Amino acid sequence: MPGKFTFYTSTIQDKNALFDENETRHAIGTLRFKVGDQIEFTNGLGDYYYGTINNIEKRLFSAQIHKSEIHPRKGLLTIACGIIKSTDRMEWMVEKCTEMGISSIVFFDGQKSERNKLNLERMQKIAIGALKQSHGAWLPNIELLKWKDILKLEIKNKWIAKVEVGVESLPLTFSNPAEAHLLLIGPEGDFSETEFNDCIGLNFKPVMMGKNVLRTETAVIAAAASFYLSQN
């Protein structure tokens, strides 16, 4: 029998889980699981399951669920960042944020963004792969929002990382990791003055990401790692 792997499905009915063509190709075609083998899987909503494969077809397979666990979240961090030019760097960012259990990754087209398109379906596939690899149970919410909708997000603790000399900022810390947090990080060109003032008017707190100027995806990963470590 193959080693330990975590699979993903969004289709669970009673005590039976159904896996799609991608999972079938991975589990059956590549890893050579067979009927009677025990597997572990998640629905990405905090539920982790243990089951036994009971049917295999060409493009799908199913498993009978024997046991399930709920993996509670310790805290919620939404990171909203500007779209950047490099697809590879954004995919890497989504992968690492998923591994560290970030609850939401929101992209926006900032006034200084050099790109305004995003393949959300591809990002979601990257997140599913990272969830499986890390044996996690929570799939992050990934979406693309307009700037005005970013400002409407109702989250208790709101932060904005601004790269600007002379702006009075606090170090980014998560002293209350069990609460919900929203952190805004700009694109390569940073936030515009208008965007920054929009946030200050809505009681976002400016924060520092260290002395060095970080790339967008580096700043996101640094914040995700800080939040992750504050809970462990």
C-alpha cells in the first residue's frame, strides 16, 4: 500500500465520498491505490476523514467513511494583495499561504498594478494541491475583488502595509491570533496616495514589514508565517 497521502473532495453524501477525475488519476493511476485500501481526505472546510476505497471506475472512485474529525481554526487571517506581474510568483504565494492555514487570499487591481487579470481557477487548483501536501483541512477562500469591496470587508483588526518614508507605522504583530485580521499589501508599485488615505479614513492601522523593501509575495509570506507561528 502507498504511504501517507491526503486527498480532497467536495462531494460527500452520508458515509460515502466521491472523488473526481483529477483525484482518481492521482490516487489510482499514479499512486496505485486499490479497492480495500484505507485513505485519508478532507473537504477543505475543516473536516478530515478516514475511509476505505470501495469502488473504482475510469474517471472516479469512491470511499466509505469510517471516521471523521473536525480541525478547528485558531484564528482568521485575510490577506488582500495587489495583483502582480508574475503568475509563477503568485502561485507560489498561494501555495505557501495554504500550507500555513491562511483563511482568505483576496486579490485586487490596484491603481499602481501592472496587471489586472487573474486565473482564479488555476489559483484554486494550486491551493488544493498545497492543502493535500500539507495534510491540512482548511482550503483558503480565494477571490478577486474591486478596491471598493475590499474597503467594505467587516473584520475587527485592519492593517495596511505601506512602503513610504515618514509614515508613522507599527511593527506587524498578531498579539490576538484568535481574532479575525485583515492585512492589505500593495502591488509592485505600492498603494497610491488615494488608496492609502481611503484605508486610514476607515481606521486601518499602518504597519511595517521590516526595514527592507519586500516584494509583494514576500511580504504576504512573511505575514502568513508570522500569523502561523503565533498560533503554534
